[in-house]
Amino acid sequence: MGFVWATRHPHTPNVHSVVEQRLGVSNEAYVGHPPTGRKVMPEQVLREETRAWVDYVGWFLVGLVLLPVFGLGLVFLLGAWLDRLGRKYTVTSERVISRHGIISRKVNEIEIKNIQDVNLQQGILQRLVRTGTVGFSSAGRSGVEVMFEGVANPGQLKDLVREQVRSVK
């Protein structure tokens, strides 16, 4: 069955709504046109993170100590603020994405269906303040491909991604 796609005239019914009625679905369930009869769920953001402030304690201490020395400490304080501002970690229903940088940008991502391993690293101080580093790797490459550094509640993040991997496979 072929479909004729036309712009909607004010006095004629919407072609898309006629097709949707025949197929028994709504346009919200589709990505792209024409509809194929297959429902595609939109990608949902499950969690967005940035590096936790407590992970910058060293930067802050050095900055405060060097503050009286010609304002040199401001460089460390500003550096910590810019570093945190330039990091964004996102887990969606389909991908794990790590973005770094303000002026120059580095983006790493892995599709959930390709994730083979999820690693959690925490030192003693990170365990005390409940932060850590979570790494994701796939079978396609060796080592960790995407890393979320200094995130709060890393165990919950690891469990969330594991649940998504299980639901996709």
C-alpha cells in the first residue's frame, strides 16, 4: 500500500492522521516518515551527571593556600570551576555519553547494546565522600572507552547501566 505525502491544506484532513487511524497508532511513536508500522521509542535521558564538587577538594585547598600569593590561588579555584563546568556525563536508554571541554570538545559514547563491561573504581577518600569513577567498555576495543570521573553515588550509576544492558540484550 503506497502513501501520498502532501502538505496539509486548511480544509482537508491531515494525511498523517488518516494514516495513523488506519494503522491504529499515533505519530508520537515514530521517528521519521513515512510510518513503517514499527513502534520506535524515543531515547530517554535516565541520568545526567557532572563531576562532584567534593572531588575538587585538592584544587580548593591549593587555591586557598596560594590565594595570598599574588592571587595565584584564583587560578586553581577558577581551574576547578571551569573543569567542572566543562564535564557532562549522560546515561540514556540507548547510550552512555561523556563530554569534556568548554572551548575544545571531546565526546565519547557507547551504545548500551554494545557495553560488555562496567568498572567501578574508588579510593579510600572517594569511598568516604561517596564518589568514584565508572568506566564502560565494549567488545570492539581494548580497555575503557567511556569514563565518568568523580561522579556521586557511582554504585547506583553502575547498577542503572547494568539494568539497561540487561533490558536491551
